[in-house]
Amino acid sequence: MAKQVDTAVTGTVGDVIFYKWKDKFCIRSKGRTGAQAPIAKENGGYFGKASALSKSFRKMLAPILAEPRSRRLMYRLNNAIYALLRERVHETVMPLQSLPHLSGMSLAEEDQVSNSLTGYLTVERTPDGILQLKVPPFNPAYMSMSDEHPFLHLGVMVVACDMNDPANGHRQYETGFDIPYVDSLFPSREINLPFQCLPGQLTLVVASLGYKNQQMELLPQAGRRFGGIIGAFWN
């Protein structure tokens, strides 16, 4: 609150208000009630789009998420996509890979992706947009397997959403393979994923680990199922 100097008037001139308060003549700027600064409107639009994209991704990834309804996961994924939008990644015309904020993100908050096999998986995109999964050599005996759950199941999902139509413009692909419990080195392999990155779409590659019994049935109770984003691509 500023006091008037050498004046004693009331009224409004432009964005300035002259008024009297407790026998004192004061001056203040007119408020912006009902108006939003352009940056606030822009950020609000980004937040709405991030929430819509996050919802579509979580719905598609539900089969391999340990807690698909987790509000913590919702907030974390919302914030990661929101950060990308604020950096205007979606305005880039050229294809991008290893997007920050999303690449390497754990989808099970208590598990770090780097603590499991998924932390060593990589995904590369060929010049024609096809994705290729690279699995490094490893020894299954070090993956906490046993005779009760003698198979390790590596599940992979590829999901994509259109930035301008998250609710309808989405695609998904799911695959996986089983690894027997043996104390020997499992050779490296390269797996082509029949999924092509498209312009205007955000594509995520997610990997999860689970255990299977002799009947090849997944055993959620056998241990925690790791899940994380091993690849994030734009265009």
C-alpha cells in the first residue's frame, strides 16, 4: 500500500487506483482478477496434456505394472511428461531417442531399474524407425531363481501415444521370453520389435521381470516384479 504524495483524490486512471483508507489517501495497481498470464495458460495446457498422456500410457502398461493404480506412479509419470512438454520436445521435427526424464525411469518406486536386469537392457532405433532390443549376456543363477520358480520371464511392452490425441491415437505391442534356471552364461541376443516409431508420437519401451513355475505360470508371490522404461523416443 503506497500513500499519495501531494494529492488527495479517489478514482481510477488506467491501471492505477486512487483511494482513501483510514483517513489516508493511497494508491495501488489494478489487480488482474480473472486474467491469466500467457505463461500460466501455456503451463496449464502442458499439465492437462501430460495428464492425458500419462493416463493412456498407464492403461496400456497395466498388464506388466506391479501397481497400475498407484497414485505415486501417476504423479511421477505426469511430472516426467510435463517436464518434456515444458522443454518443447514435441516441437522438434527430427526423431529423438533417450528422452530425458523418461529414459531409465522405474515404474515401481521401491525398485531402482539399475538394480535389475532391465537396467542393462538397451533399445536402439534403426534408420527406418524399427526398434531393436539388445539383451546382454548374464547368468540366471544370480537372478534369485530357484527350483520352485525355475524360469525367469522377461516381458517387454512398446506403447505409443499421439501428442495431439492421447485418448485415441495410441498403439501397443507386447512380447517376452523365458529363461531357464541354469548356472551358466546366457548369451547376448538382439530382438527386433515389430513396432515402428511414427511422427507426432511419444513411444516408450518398458521391460519387466517375473518368475514362472514348472507349468510356465507367472508367480507374483515369488518376488518383486521390476519394471522400468528402457527406451523413450519422439517422432
